[in-house]
Amino acid sequence: MKNIENKIVTRSELIKKIGKFPRQKKLLMCHGVFDLVHPGHIRHLNYCKQRCDYLIVSITTDKHVLKADHRPYVPEKLRALNLAAIELIDFVLIDYNSKPLNNMKYIKPDIYAKGYEYIDGKINPKTQEEIEVIKSYGGEFIYTPGDYVQSSSKIIQNNKPDLKLVKLKTLMENEGVLFKDIYSCLKKFKGQRVFVLGDTIVDSYIQTEFIGSNAKTPTHSVRYIDTKNYVGGAGIVAKHLKSAGADVTFCSLIGNDKLSKFVKNDLKKSGIKTIFFNETNRPTTNKKVFIAKDYRLLKVDTLDNTPINEDLIIKISNQIKKVKNGTIVFSDFRHGIFNSNSVNRFIKSINKNIFKVGDSQIASRWGNILEFKNFDLITPNEKEARFALGDQDSAIRPLGTKLLKQSGSKSLILTLGERGTLTIRKARSKKDTRAFFSIDSFATNTKDPVGCGDSLLSYSALSFKITYNDLIASIIGSIAASLEAEIDGNLPIHFDSVIKKIKDIEEKFEFI
């Protein structure tokens, strides 16, 4: 491995090895992403090697790969190692610029080669820029023969390789994160103080048996079997945090009805401290789903989404002021507690030393994650991000980058369903290629995606608060989300289940 890694050099290291232009031995340079090395690449490289003494390949850094939402599929270091392992190639460079022009001007290769697929009647403007650089000092620009043309993008799109563990291992190595760091973080979950503010929802699953339909009207007849109630909304976030080992206080709004008693008893059994408020005639938010076998027939909501009154804003603000240390989580479902007036008031009530985490859901409402300004961590999904920015067109990474900048948050974990997560943080330097990273979903048998975002929010919040390491937070949060996806219903993920999942991944690393 060391011999291979020695072939990966910076441009200054390269010049020390081969000399400045003009040089006695001929140098040929080519550039690309090389997300997946295929036969077309090998033929291209073989032809190039026959024309030179030194074959130099530069690759685009992860930061500047914008071919698709989730590219590059293979991280830059692993792409560089793949190329370095090819005997034809003498040296590999990772280009931290958006174009290879700067490196071309610095290195001044005798020959610069492009693949045959770049000949398409009309020269691409980017290719023309490369031609002009080569001509400026008397170099030669060539196209390699096109006996075999294939697109890495098409190969990945049509037959996505199973590289998620390899990607994760490479990412952890690049960031200097070990499994012992993850376990150390998890051990510190117990006793972490968390104050959760958000809307309580009772999810009612009404099981029925289908009898028949009316031929004249769109009416289904069903026989009632059973009803099961679950605490959802911000309540399940509190239960996730408690299951993880945290000391949780839950502040919310409920009605004076039978469901409020269910909520109180359920959270009491879970060991969660509660602070409940109510308004006259406001019911406990209840979302009923009628199910026949595995089919959801109808959803009926009982709720009042009007903003809470001034008196309640003051009372809740005072509760927030009492939190002197630990973490505050705002879990916004837009059922009364959070609105354009109350959000700012609540944020101003937070003490300076408090770790702040925010999530705003828009599945059926109109919450906006951008209202939670300058938080330590926000965890929206793609739909919520696009809604906040009014952007339906941008690729995922530019979208997330824009959201992070406008929110002022330290870190953003963007949840992408079965595609996993994309974490974006503020760049530490101009060459920080890990200002973003993606983690594939760890779910092996997805049953019900409901609640995955809540579990990720809870576990990543604790992890980030303890370590201030967004990779550790993303890994632990993603694992919790995958466990949630593998069970029916929105139920709290237990700490031991997360540990077991991590150990399984660690064992698989030994075979990579």
C-alpha cells in the first residue's frame, strides 16, 4: 500500500521528481473524475502511456464534482488509490481547483490528452480553455482513439456498486475517526441534559377488515378490529433521547381530554420530565390512520393549528430561560407552538452556553427551518430544504450549501431517505474538501420510513453536543435512522440496538 500511496503527490512534489518544463523526458497529463475505472479508461491510459515517459493523472476533488446529486460515488482519496494501483500511471494528483487549468500552467505537460468522447463536432468551452493553455507554452493537445467509449456516470446510474462500507471506511480514515471514538461518544450519552420543545401528536392506528364497497358511491365498508395509540411529534423525539440515555425534559401543548391523559402516562412511564400547557378548547393533536391489512384507507386529523397566545409564549419562554446547561431541541410540527412571532421570542430566551438543535417539518404544514438561525445543528430533509429556499431545481449539494449559509448553522445533516444523508459544514480552509460528506443508508430491510428523521435528530444531536464532530454525529444518527426504518411504527430506538449495529459494521470493516 505504501508504494501505491507514494504515487499520489502534490504538484510541487511532482516537479521535484521530474523537473521543470522543458524537460528531457516527455510528460503526458490527463484529467478527470474517475469515479469508476472502466475499460474505456484503461484503453485511454494505455494509449497515453505509449506516447510518454511519465503518465500523470489528475482527478477532480470531491468538492467540485457536480455530475449528479450524489457524486462522486467514490471519495477522492479512494479514487486516487484506485488510479495509483494501475501500473500504467506514474503519478496521481488531487486537483483542488474546479478546473485543471492552474495545474496545467504550473506543471506544463508536454502532452495533454482527452478521451475520444470529447470530439463531438463542436469543441466544449472547457476543452477550448485547456487547448489554449497547452498552446501558450508550446505543448501538444491530443485526443485518444475511441475504440471503446463508456461513461462512468452511466455505469454508476445503471448498476450502482455496493461501496457504502468502503466509502465509510475511507471517510473515517480521512477524518481520523476510529470506532473507539464512536463508542466513547455513546458512553457519554447517559445523563446528558436535554430540553425538548415542540408539538405533541398522538398517532392512532385503527386496524380494520375490509368488507366491501358501494357501487354507486366511493364508499368502503370495513369492520373495526383494534386501535393503537402512540406518542408522536416532538414527543417521540423526547422518547428517542430518553432511550439513548439522556435526562430529558419535554415542554409541550396538550388539550384537556382523554388523549392528554394517555400522553402524560406514556411519557411518565418512559421516565421523561414533562411541562405541559393548554388553552381553552384546544384539543390534543390526534392523527388517525384507518388501515385494512397493509393498506392505509384514510387519514383523519383532529387539531387546532392557530398560534398560541401571548400568555403561553411568555410561559414557555420562561421555561427556556431556566435551562442553564445542556441541549435545547426545537422540534417544530407547526401545530401551534412555533410561529413567526414565537420562534424569535423562544430563541432570544436561550442562554448563551446552550447547544441548540432545530428541526422543522412540512409534511402537512408550512414550517421553515430557516427560522432557526445560528443553531449548532439542523436536520431537515430534502423537501424541507427546498421549501425553505424556494428552490426546486438545484442539485443536492449546492442546495445544502446554500441552506447552511443562510441558516448560519455550524452544521447541517440533510436527510435523503433511502439515499442516506449529506452532511455540510463550514469549510475550515479553501482546500477543505470535506466541507461536505455523504453516508449511505445502513438499513437492510426497510419496513416503515416514518420516524427516521426523528431518530436521526435525537442521536446526532447528542453525539454532536458531546464531540463537536459532525462525522461521528452523522454516523450515529444515520445508524439510528436505519434502525427506525427496519421496524413498523414510530417507536423509540434503544441505545443497545445502536451499539449492536455499530459492532456489526466494525466487524465488516475487517474484510474490506
